[in-house]
Amino acid sequence: MSLDPVIQNAIVSVSNKEGLTEFAQGLVEAGVTIYSTGGTRRHLEEAEIPVKDVTEYTKFPEMMDGRLKTLHPKIFGGILCRHDREDDMAAIGEHGIFPIPLVVVNLYPFEETIAKPDVTDARAIEQIDIGGPSLVRAAAKNHQFTTIACKPSQYPQILAELREGGTTSLALRRQLAAAAFAHTAAYDAAIADYFEKKEDSPFPETLRQSFERKLVLRYGENPHQLGALYAVPKFNGASLVDAQQLNGKELSYNNLLDLDSALAIARGLPDAAVSVIKHNNPCGAASAASLAEACEKAMLGDPLSAFGSVIGMNQEVDAATAEYLSTPGLFVEAIAAPGFTPDAVQILTTKPKWKSNVRLMAVGPLEGDRPQFQSRWIEGGLLVQNTDFAPDNMSDWKVVTEADVDDVTRRELEFAWEICRFVKSNAIVLCKDRSLIGAGAGQMSRVDSVQISIEKAADRAPGSVLASDAFFPFPDSIHEAAKAGVKAFIQPGGSKRDQEVIDACNEHNLPMLFTGVRHFRH
């Protein structure tokens, strides 16, 4: 049974006053009497909107600096009464309680408060709302008869239905109830996280996650799978979730994965840097004095694989870079960068024909926050780890061979090591002139990855350096690489056969660095 009560009374008490004046004016025009408290009441009075103080109705004063004001049976009885139950309606009538079928409440700004660097525990605790969540939950529980609004974005639809019929539909009330419970759940999660971060363990006893749906995708990883994009609330770093799309059709699930990887690589490289991603592995990456030069070097890393790739850049895309990408024969699906100059946008969105669909994603400055943790679902659970973005301490690196590395070779090895951490294990990369020229990824055997990287590099392999994301279990990889002309190696070390691997390097008079740190990427 559905009963849509005529809305004659409303409780309005909000911290976020965006859109409140217009909404309240619309309620009054629809014949709704507004009851309010504290700052919300003063806000409405200053806007010359008729409003009644809750204390006039409850006959009970605010106490304890406003901690106690709406927690009263005359408020909650009006919200929770079931309009199809004679006993409920008789009970509120007996006690002088009238129905309150509209509740407009959002909560104290707890997350904004704790984000301030000088916040104290006392200040944070005062921003833990008690009455607000109680009002929201009560209204949401009784959504068959009560409408709950906890976001300014919900006001227009409520007003539209109210103006049309003096009430709201059950379908809308159900939708708003779901949003309300999500709202209080996220609020409580933020409070729990605040206190748990003061404990010694980096991982909380209970993992709570709250995300806001940003976009429903055309499909997931494959056309038969559904997909959606969710945002981490209050994340302040550069990301594709909040990027401004300047051109192109909507992004796909796989586009987003690849662009995220491309951006992650580019932001970790020195100077002007570009990374080229295909199927979530880098097929090209380079650093150079200019973005255009870096782009050309990166695209030439594996031209065949680069066709239909996505690109990440660590600087604003300029006209010179855009002109290079207009070279006949090049085709990219999407580009993520801090920004694009007007000239670059013009060049990248005109002929040839494929450019009308190229996705241009301006993510903003890359210097902001980065996620602290990453997670992956497995059946029945969730794996969580801290992210592997922090640079290694290069002072801990050791030359373990008789041959030493000069400064130029060391810089090449540093570049290769940074790229290697973003390639799926078993990962092998060959780099030359601060450019990726060959990658072997996702193989069950490390020597297979070595052979693939050499095949990709082809005649560019001589004089390159090789990085391995984990230790070499046997010296066979060293012999293969030396035969191809590789001039230096970098790897974590830690194998029982480390000495055999070192002996193989010494046999070819080639230097090797041990980092002591592994960068697997499964």
C-alpha cells in the first residue's frame, strides 16, 4: 500500500546552505511551514523567508551549546508516524504532535574539519553530528510516508513533484532514502577512520569504503560485462575521475585503466615525459628536454604496438607535441595530461578523421595527493596494500660486479628502473637514451621476457640497459642480453644464484646494480 501524505510541515537544518534559499522559498510558496534551528533558521530569516523555531514547537530549549535541540519526541514522532496506521495517528494526536513528512538535513562538516592541518581532537569531536544523522535515518526508515533530502542536488526534483501534487512519489522517496543511508554510512565511516588512524596499525580493524558513482560506462572489460566509475570522496590529487574531457566520445572501462597507468608512469619520470600504454602495459616511454621530443621518442619505442594506444604526459600539451601526433600513420585513442594549450586542442581535434573522437583529458597539476592504498577484489574478499609509488633510495643501490657504472649509464639505469615497476611481471625492459625500446611482460619465464624485449628492440638493442623487476633465477638471461649488446643491468638481487648471475656479468665485463627492492606488478 502506498500513501503519499500532503506535505504541510518540514524540518530544515543544514550545514551546507547551497541552494537553500531558493528551495525554502519554493516550499513556502507550496504552502509548507518550515521549522528550523540555529544557523539555518537565521539564514532563512535573513533571506526574509518565514520560518519557525523548533523550540517554539517542542517547548524545550536548545541545551549544551546546541548539542541537544531536535532530539525530541514531538520531532521524531512526526517523522516516524505511519499514516496508514490508526494507532500511530491517534498517538501523535493525543500528544499534540503533527506529521512532518519532509526532512531537509545535511550533516556537520566533519571531513572538512579534520582536513585542516591544525585541527584538534576537541574541534573534530564537536563536528560529530548526533541529531542530524538521527533525523536523516528516521526519515529514510519511514520513507513510505516521509521525504528526506540530504543533498542540494535533490532539491529541484522534490520541488517539482511538490508543486505538481502537493507531495512526492513513493519512487522518489525510495531513491532519496537510499541516498540518505549512503550519506550517513559515509559520514560514520569518516569518523571511524579518523579515530583508527590514531592507532599504530596502518590497516584498520574494519575496512570501510565509500565511493560516489561518477559514471555508468557503456560496458566493462568486455561487451558482455557491465561497468561503472566511482570516485573516492574528497580525493585532492590529479586523476581521471575528475578530469575535464575536452574532446572525444565517452571513455571506456579499458580506456580508463590504460590512461591511469599512462599518467602514473609519466608523472614519475624526469623532465618532459610521455608514456604510451597498450593493454595496460607500457609499449613506449621517454624523457627529453621538450614534450614534443619525448613524445616522438616514446611513440618510436614500439611503433606497431603504439597504434591505437593511449598516452600520458607530465606537462601541458603544446602545439609542437600536437603537430607530431598529427603525423600520418599515427593513431591514438586518448591522451591524459595536466592540460592542453588552445592551439594543441585545435590541432588534435581537426583532420584526420580519427581526431574527432580522440579523448583529451585535462587532469590538472600532477603535484597533488596520490592514493595511499590500492585494493583488488578476489572471490569472497579484498586484498589491500599500500601503493608502490615512492621512489627508491638510490644511495642503497650497490654495484656488485667488477665493472663499474659511469654517470651516464647510471642515469639510464635509473630511468629503466622507474619504467620497469609499471610493467606486468615477469617484467624486463630495455632502455636507451632515456627511452623504452623493448619490453617483455607477463611471461611465466623471465628469460622469455628477456627474449621478447630483445626482439622488440631489434637493432636498437646494442648499447641499451636492462632492468628486471625481480631477481634473475639463472644466468641464462644475462647471456642472452649480452649477446644482444646490452651494456648494463639493474635488478633487486636476492636469488640463491645471485653469484652465478654476477659471474655471468663479469664474464662479459658488464656492470650490474642491485637495488635491494622488488617492484612486482601482478
